[in-house]
Amino acid sequence: MPYAVVESLDREGRGVAHVDGKAVFIEGALPGEHVEYESYRRKPTYELAQVVTVLRESAGRVRPRCPHFGVCGGCAMQHAEPRMQVAAKQRVLEDAFEHIGKVRPERMLSPVYGQPWGYRHRARLSARLVPKKGGVLVGFHERRSSYVADMHDCFVLPPHVAALIDPLRELVGRLTIVDRMPQIEVSVGEAVTVLVFRILEPLAPEDEDLLKAFADRHGVQIWLQPKGPDSAAPYYPFDAAPLYYALPEFGVRIHFLPTDFTQVNHAINTVLVRRALRLLDPQPGERVLDLFCGLGNFTLPIATSGAAVTGYEGNPGLVARAQRNAELNGLRARFEAANLFEETTCRRLPLAAADKLLIDPPREGAIEVVKALGDDAPRRIVYVSCDPATLARDAAVLVHTKGYALKAAGVVNMFPHTAHVESIALFER
């Protein structure tokens, strides 16, 4: 059995070792550990492997809480103590700045921690009829597989949602379209939980009765999605309360649809918004642009400062709902639709007229935005990122081409027990 001493963790949460001049990425291994491993993919310069035996344990190793850990692909790092997880994510961020961006923050912000369990308020569960497993499976995919994990509980979902897994398995198994309902989207608000069932065929009358009875029994709303995300619509009950999450520090409520993008972790999002606004420091009368603004997660708190804020977002539906959120909260904020991945669109943005800029892009980053910044661009930029590589790439342009200094950066642990790295950075010039 091959043997290795683990040196670090990579951006996927795998242990990194070097054996005979080749990098080996070992799932389930932690820094400092001596392990035996089995490779499942071999390439000329690296191997992907799974730990078999831990011969010498790290002090940071803990017993995974979930019995499905290691098989279910929903989590990658439950075997690591939470502070070790965050330290590993901070190293990923620092390495990205150093190796991709060739930049270094003047100051590393303290990591943002939160409750490590029951935090996931948005999830996409697969449903599949598997006769060999005795019926329908509902859950996340298995690690490195398209198969659905045979799970009965989930500790990263809110407890009331985790408690629905077995009832959902039973429900789907009783439907006439049991093999034509591949997915259930879960969306949890402050007071409401919505389940969006992806259906590939119309419901039979007996299916409708089963779904309505399930909604009544478990206190959830049911939506149906026959085609793409835009086809999702309320099914039962029709008079249900709307989804929203609160940002109590700013007196703001954000209403959303179950298919809208919202941050998975409501508690950490509250801290993230607070930190972003402290770094941005919007003042009454200042002009602020919020790019990739979504539903107004940052825009509306900025508006409470008295700044004149405009949010730009590529999805027209989100723009309309963001404007409605501003009205419901009694706030003055403007929202406009704009494709922020297009060079010509970004060059038309009123960047020169803005005092400050907040950017919160998807994984692709905001390269066209940063390239469009001129000599008269905002003096302060707060950049919220969900991918260290694209943040570092954009930071390289901001620092080496646009004349900004990377004043501060830090990790926001939005997804405990996963390798996902959320971060925030402050640029000034």
C-alpha cells in the first residue's frame, strides 16, 4: 500500500503530498498526517487518491458527525476541526493572491465564523428510483459520482429540512411520476420553507392529492417546475406567505423567489454585509455603485446610510424584484439591468461619477468591470468573491494596472465542512 506524509490541503480540501516526485491529492487526509492511500486516477505529474489508513493522526482530526460523510458529496471536510478548515481556506486565498495575482494584502482580516451545522438554507436535492436500494433516494450526489447518496439525515441542512428527507423518499415513491421527478429544490426563509419539485410529466390527480397532503402535514409550500427555472410557479397553498430573509442591523427584509440566488448561510450573510459596509463606509450623499447586485443584498443596506446607490444586475427578473424590495423597505435605491460580462456594457457604466464601488460577482469574477476602470474611477472598492482564483486574477489588474492597493482581505466561512472559499477584499487608491 503506498505511503505518504501530507503537507497541506488544496482548494478542494484534499491532502497534498509528494511521492517519487509526483503530487498526490488524497481525499480524507490532513496536514501532518502519515497515511496509506489508494489512487483512483493517475496522470504523468499527479495522482488523485483516497486515504485508506491514517497511521499518524493530525491533532485537528475529528470524528465526522454525519454517518454519510465520505460517501455523500455534500461535505468534504467534516473530518477536520472547524478552525483547521478555516485556516486551510485562508491559505488557499493567500496562495491565490501570491501565485495568481502576484499581490499581497497589507492586512489579513480575521476570518468570519458561524454555526457549523444547520446553516444551509438553500439546497438542490436529487431524487431517483433505485430498486436495488429498496425504493427512492433523496439527497446529494455521492462523491465523484452521479449516483444519489442513500441518506436519511443531513446535519448541514436546517433540522426541520433534514427531517423531511425520509418523508420525501416515501412521497416520491408513491407518485405515478416517480421516475419523472429528478430534483427537489429547497429554499428556506425566516418563516417559510418552499420545496420546488422538478417534474418532467404532468401530475396525475392522485399525485396532486399526495403533494397537498404532504404540504399540510409538514408545513411547507410546494412549487412545480415543469421546464427551466423561470417556469417554477406556486402550486400549494396559493395563499402562503412570501419568502424573505432579514438583515436586522439595517432594518431590511429581502423578499425572494425559491429559484432566486441568495446566500446559502443567512447568519454568515448578515456578518458579511456588516463587514462589507464597514469596509466601504458609505456616507450620506456619496454615489455608490453595487455591481452584480442580485436582489439588493448589499444595495439596500448601503441605501440606509443615505448614500445614493445604484445596483446593476444581469438578470432582469432580479432587477425587478430588487426594485420591489427597495419599495417594500421604504428605501431610495435604483436598479438597472446590465450584462457585466460584456466589455462595451462595462465601459458605459458611470464609474467616473461614483465615489465607491461594491462588486459581488459569481465565480467568473469581474474582469471586464476592472478593465473598464479609468483614472477617475472610484477611490475605494469592496470586492466580495466566491472564487479565490478569479479574485486574485482581478486583483492583479487592479493593483498592477489600475493603481489600487490591496488594503485588506479575509475569508468568510459561508460553507462550513466544504472546501468552498468565500472572501472579501478592500482596494483603495
